[in-house]
Amino acid sequence: MENNKIQTQKEYNEASIRVLEGLEAVRERPAMYIGDTSERGLHHLINEVVDNSIDEALAGYCTTIIVTLHADGSCSVKDNGRGIPTGEHPIEKKSTLEVVLCTLHAGGKFDNNSYKVSGGLHGVGVSCVNALSIEFEATVERDGQIFQQHYSEGKPLESVHVIGKTRHTGTTIKFKPDNKIFNTVEFKYKKVADRLRELAFLNSQVKILLKDERTNTEECFHFEGGLKDFVNYIDSGKTHITKPISIKGKDANSNVEVDICFQYNTEYKDLNFAYANNIHTIEGGTHVSGFKIALTKTLNTYIEKENSIKKGSKIELVGDDFREGMTSIISVKLQSPQFEGQTKTKLGNSEIENIVRQITSNKLQEYLDFYPNEAKVIIDKAVKAAEARLASKKARELVRRKNELEGSNLPGKLSDCTSKNPAECELFIVEGNSAGGSAKQGRNSHIQAILPLRGKILNVQKALVSKILENEEIKTMISAIGAGFSTKSYNDDEDSSSRQNGKTEKEFDISKIRYNKIIIMSDADVDGAHIQTLLLTFFFNYMRDLITNGNLYIASPPLYRVYNGKTKTEEYAWTEEEKQEIAVRMGALVVDDNDSSADEADEGEEIIEEGELDEAESAEEEIKKTGAKKTKKDHIKIQRFKGLGEMNPEQLWSTTMDPETRKLKQVVIEDAIEAEILFNTLMGDNVLPRREFIEQNAQYAELDV
């Protein structure tokens, strides 16, 4: 009988098919609509609402947007656009406001007469925000009246009603995310500010105000210089050799608007940020390829016309040479963008390449003819880049030939794992031979490899590729990881590969990595933090696919070991708060040296801070050193680990390397622009921005200095 019951429960029939109505699908599968339900997905809600206001600005009806982070955890976005229509919808026979906010694929983006240019294409943005909010309020100023409607979980709580009169127009959306949906519902000011700043750069006609009622702070983003201000913001702290070069144009046939700005600096990297209808196309696309083709062809044509390179020179300049040390921003506005994939990371409209190429060629030629001195600076920079490119090519070939000669031999200092299945293998990049020794003894040798580094690697942020490839520690890492080394930019297919014997060969091929997890494991002190930053700078610049593919991690060794001498047990703590909680739970009493009542404390244990614990020291000597007082009971010892070398193999395994108990931090790139600025601030030539960053953020560091 019971077997029949089980079979009935698992039966698949007509009743098993469920039809989700309204916005139920969004609440059932939120990740399909906003990416995920983590902190990133939470902030995406704000972006969806703000994007609607930006679309009103692109249509010419909105000049001001106010975003407010309220003290109760809600957020509101107010604009002075036309206001969402509130009258009865001709087909749905209810208020159009309710249709827009409660129906998927409903909006003005499908009507080319309402929005010539729009980032939102599917009409799901604000309705998804409504579905994922426990409280949602829409207020519309339109036709001389103020309309309002409240919702919860995507369902209207009332009909649209008038609450007053007005002389203005606009829409205000206020929402409070549902904590049953999201892992966190706390908005981060910096995340919101970064996106609003970006939108203000891209739309110079709009003023965006950000208010935070939680901290009583307010910031205004308004940049009349547009992309010129954007380029200067990204390049802050760098030494420029040209002023920002602006290219603007509009195609008469398609009304596609092209806005490009770039400038050169003394560094070696090519930074390009591309946008289509304000959407950051991280992987580039046809607008990026059009710009690069035009830049290379126009500059080469100018060189031939002006005889800018000495006769007899065998140097042939290519696109990489012209883009070295360039920071560029490409923004196009078009009516029907076609993005590759749901993530909108690459623009696919084929006609855009030719439009951008023609506008760039014409405007750049005018600039070169009008400013010959600046043209000479650009060409001289490109010639030096070509010389460095040839030198780095020789260095890469030497590294490749060496690896081929050595065959399958790996670096001598690498203690490899026995498994040959990359999916289960891990590589620990460890600071120093001492920590490397403990890691080798404590690891799971079947799946875990250990690569100890000697000292600090080269700062690659301000070094030529040829110099980078001469660094022994870097060459060792390249060889151990096994996927190559990229010297190209990361937003164009052509730039991420090279041609070898008629075949396309990727400089860095993520499919060839020998380990699924690359784990940086350094000491929790100033030197360890510096080594960690140097390694992250290297991976970000030359093996970025490790980050975007989710293969790079940072180990989190504990800071404290709390030992109970009475029960002969130990626990580990990663923060000061955890240490105190463990000690108190073990029955410890934190005894003040001036507390007279301490002599009467017969119950519990005292915390004896030991710093770098020396087992040879007696408890009495340790007590004298710390000034604490000992009770009649056994005391509790707390050891502060200042280095991985202080941990024995068993401790290192159980706390930091065991997949079942360890704490790994995955390295991700949430904002490529902010990441570029951060690495340049920390590792670039300019000292002042670095000092300011340290002064502003020193309070958040968890280091033993």
C-alpha cells in the first residue's frame, strides 16, 4: 500500500503542469530576470528603474534624476520625464500604469515612436522590480494631477488614484526589496554611486543626485564635458602625453549617434570601455572593431603622407602599437541594438562597424591635419611600442622554446599533484619556502599542488612585457598554470589571439589551465598583503580570464588559535570578534590588571594573549609579560598567527586547505572601470592618489603591522 502511495506521488501527469500567472515567474525564478539574488542582483533593481529614467532623457524629456537610499532600507528613483501614462489601456481595460508595472513585456520600448533610443528592450525591468519588492509605490505627475498606486510582491493593493494636483511631470518609483528573495537587502552606497557616475558621464545633459538618508550624505553627478571628463576620471593619476581627443558624429541614414573620446599616457596598457545605449558592452562588438580599424588605417595613411617614419626603417606599425598607452571610450546610440547573449556584453549590429569606421576616419584625419605636433607625439609613441612589441615577442618565443625543450617538465620548485584531471586540481601559490614546506606536508597530494614564491614578484603595472617575461617568479607561474600569457586587451576577439602558421593561436587559453582553482595563500601582514596585491595585478592584466572564468581565489588562514588547557581542545578565529566569542564560550574571564575583584575569580578561565606563541615559555613568564592575572584554574591560551610558517602542517590543512572546512574568497570583477582605477592607484607611478587611498581605507584593513 505504501509503495503505491510513493508511486502516486512521483507520477507525472496533466496535473503536474503548472502555469505561472502574472509576475509569479519572476518570484519563482528571479535569477532568470536579474542575474542572481546576491548583492549584485539587489543593486540591479536600482539600475532597472534608473535606466527607465535615462531612456526618458535620451528621448529628450528628462533632465534630472534623484536616487534616494532611505533609512528603512527602501530606495526611490524620481525623474522629471513625461510620467508613465495612467489612463485606461485600450486592450487591457485597466490603468496603463498598472499594466506597465504588473505585466512582463509591457512598455514603451516596443513602439519606435515613443523611444528612438533605449537600453531596455524586453519590457521586463520595472515589473521585475515590482515582483521582487515587499513594498512598491508608484507616483506619477502627469496631466496636472498626481497619481499613485501601491503594490506588494508584484500585486496591486489598490487601484490607481489621484492624491493631489501638480504643475510638473515625472515618475517616482519607491521600492523595498523582499528579504525572502535576496541574500542581503542592504544597498551599498559605493555600488550605486559608481553606476550613477557612469551614466552621468555618458549622458552629459542629465543631472543625477544621490542621497543617502542613512548617513545624511548627498552627491551630485553632472559632467558637462561628457566623455572627456570620463577619460580624465579613468586616467586620473597617470601622466598624459596628449589631451583628450573627441570624435562625435551622426549617421544621416540611420540616425546612429557616435561619441568617442581617447587620450594617450606614458603607460603600456590599452584600456577600452565601450557602450551601446548606455549598456556597458564588456566584450566589445562592432562599434569597437569599427573604431580600431579606422584608427590603424588613418594613422598609417597619415604616416605615409607625411613621411613620419625615417626611411629605411623596417618597423611595421600595427593596431596594437597605435593603441598602447591609450584610454578610449566608445559610446553609440542606436534604435535597435542587437546584443549577443542575454547578458548584453557584445554588440552585434553589423552596420555599426562601418558607421563608426567612417565617422572616426573623417574626424581623426581632421584632427591630425590640424594638430601636427600632437600627431607626432602619437606616432613616436607607436614606434616605441612597436620596438617593445618585437622585444616582447622574442621574450615570449624564448619562454615557449624553453618549455618545448623541457617537454613536460614543470618548474623545479613546483610540488605538483598526482591527479591529471584539471577539474579537480588546485594550485596554491604560497609566500616563502617556510609556508611552502608546511603546505607540502599538510596538503592532499592527489589534487593539491604547491608553488612557493621567493619574495615579491615584479610590479607589472609599470613594466614592459619584455621585462615581465624576464622575471623568474612570473615565468614559473606561467609554466605551472600552463595556459600561456596574454599581452592583449580583453574586449576584442582579434586582440586576444595571434596568428601562427595560418591558424589562430590564443596567447592565453583558459581551456589549457592545469588547475581548476588557482589559490593565492599569503601571510596576514603588510608584506603578505603587498604580495597578494602584486599577484592580483599580474592576473588582472595578463591572465584576466582566470578571474572572469571563476578560477582565481584567495585563501583565508585564521588569525588566532584559542586553546583550552583544561579540556585540551582548540578552535580557530578569523576575526577579533570570533576570538572573543570562542574564548568566552570556553569559559574565559577577561581580567583587567587593575580589577581588584580578579583575585576572587575562582570560576572560569583567563585569556592569556601570547602573540607569537613560544611553547618553551612557561605560563608564569607569559603572565608577567602580558600583565594578566592567573586564576586557580587552567588558563586559556590565544596564539596570534603572524605568518603561515608559524602553523604546522596539520593546522594549515584543517584551517586553510581542507575543502571541507576552509574559507576561500573568490576573486571577481564587479566593475572593470573601478578595478582599472584601483590597480593604477595602488600600483602606478603617481604617489599622491595612493597616499589618499591608504588614508581613506586604512581603517578597513585587517593586518598585523
